[in-house]
Amino acid sequence: MHIGISIARQTLDLSDDAGQLVRRYAVSTATRGPGEMRDSLCTPRGRHLVRAKIGAGQPMNTVFVGRRPNGEVYSPELAARFPRRDWILTRILWLSGCEPGRNRLGCVDTMRRYIYIHGSPDSAPMGRPGSIGCIRMHNADIVELFDLVPPYTLVDISAD
């Protein structure tokens, strides 16, 4: 399996080992566009891999804080109580850069920037930028993707 993410098209393509498209999902990448620097709030480009899969078996809309379920389940009422929270829901695919100096090590390290592919409220718009660096997906989509990809799946993120 291979994941290709287009920042310009706001899509995530999952392909099999033969390069055939298996699924295409609408996503939401960073509002600030592409970029690799720590604290930039941008989506990093280049070759990555899924370093960790977090949340297997958790209920839909489980809220994660620090990559751990915090006991909350997302709802509109919870969202109204915490209007400024950046919601990380349901499942997390934690990315690690593969290119030293571009997206690995030092001030450009994707994993140390805590860049994930993760679930978001189903009311969050997809198909347009809106995150603070991560790749957001609707919950049903991240559950499907999570179940289809093994750890260390390659992920290529491009600006095109």
C-alpha cells in the first residue's frame, strides 16, 4: 500500500502495491499551506511513513489529547464548551519523515512536529485547507484507511 496526499487538490489517494488506486478521500491540510519548519503550522512535503497507528478499537468520535483517549466523545455540545480546541478524533496515523534535512531531524522533523493523519468532526469541511499542519479526514474515512494500511506504509505529500 502507498498513500499519496495532494495539498493542491486536498485529496488522499490510497494505492495498492501495483500502483492501482484503491480509494480516494477528501482531506483538509494546513491553512498556511505547505512547509516543513517547526512551529510553521504548515503541512510538510516529501516522503514519510506511518510510524504509529493509534486508536484501534476506540469508538467513533473518541477524543485524543497527547495521542491518548481522554475519556471524552466528541459531540456538538462538547464542541460548544471548547470552541477553540483542535479536535483529534477516532484514529491517528502518526507520520515520520524519511528525508533528513527536508522532513526528518532538526527543525524540520515531521514526527517531532506531531503531524498526523487523523479524524475530525464530521462537520469539519474537507476538500479545502483548514488544519494547523495535520491531514484531517472525516471519521468514517480515517477508520477505513486505518484498517487498510499497515505500519510503515509510505506516504508522499506533494504541493501539486
